Amino acid sequence: MGVFSYVGLGVLLGKGMSAVEQAVTESCEDLVGRAQDLTPVDTGTLRASIHVESVERSGFTVTGTVATGGEADYAAYVEFGTVNMGAQPYMTPALLENQAVYREAMARAAQGAF
């Protein structure tokens, strides 16, 4: 006869959330690489500044932030353009082109946890 052990809802939810947090982290790291590939290069500063800023878990929500930083304070101008310069998007296309991949990673992580 099989053995059944109930570990509690909190343990199960924690396991699922940990798996989703790992998937968000991996997706953010993938997004960094894809955005860097699309980033126009003059000096390389903008490309080098793209990084995973944070992955935060709060309740049943996991939020990952991919950002630019450091000396690349002009990142938004490149992404969205200005009156004098056309946009050269790198972050938005990287995310939009791969959103299905990231959604699937979240679903696999949640399924794999149980």
C-alpha cells in the first residue's frame, strides 16, 4: 500500500514559489543577454550596463527587474529616441520577442515543483 504524507499548504506553496523565483531569475538573465545583443554599440558602455537589478518575492508575486545603470544615463534616449534622434530599441524588442518563452518557463517551473 502506498504511503501518503501531507506536508501542509504552506510548504507546497513555498516550493512552487521557489521554483517560480528561480525561473524569473533565469528569464531575467536571458533577457539581459538578448537585450545586449540588440543594443547599438558606440563605446559599449550601454551594452555593458544592462544587468539584473533585482528579483523580489512578495507573497505570491515574483518580480524581476532588468535595468541599465552606471554611466549609461542615456539608455532611455536610445530606447525611445528624442526630438533629434530616432529610437533604437533594444530592451523592448528583446522582451516582446521572448515573452512566450518566459511565460512557458514560469509554467514549467510551477508544474515541475509539484
